[in-house]
Amino acid sequence: MADRADFCRDRLVVDLACGTGAVLESMLDRFAEGLGLDISRRMLAVAARRQLPHARWQEGNCFELAAFAAHAGAVLSRGILLSHYGPRWAPVLLEQIRAVLAPGGF
């Protein structure tokens, strides 16, 4: 990330299955804005209490990522998604991520 600081500075970072928002909070200072996406309304309520500047929280399904984000500089997840959905769904999830990344995004 340090090598891509200039790229990230003006971009959106998306945290899939953001839970309480801890991971997004740790990354937000490197990006212009952040989106935390999760299917749990309760987890999003906890995340919203963080009152992070330039962050928004969205209830939604990671397999419909394009409905919530476009031209993201980075999409991240702690990896829990693959353990929850398994290898059968990994290509679908990765395709969703690829579809919302800006050129050069990661």
C-alpha cells in the first residue's frame, strides 16, 4: 500500500463483510472514502458508532457488489468470506470484485 499511496489517496476502499468496521478503520486514512458492506444490520450498527469520517456503511450482499460500489481503488476482506462460502463461490466473488475496481485497482 505504501508503494501505491498516490493511487489510493483519491479512491474508494471497500471492505466486504466489514463486521464492526475495525479493518476499514485501519485502512481509511489511506483512501478518500470507505464503504463497509455487510449483511448483518447489527454489525453495521456497531460499525456506525465508530463515526469514521469519509466512511459509509451499507447493508448488502457481497455477491451484488456492483450495486453498491464502482471504480474502487481497492476491495478488501479479512478472508472470512471464502471460509463462509467455500471454493465453489470464490470465482463468483472475485468476479464481483474485479467488476468494481478502477483501472489499476487491487
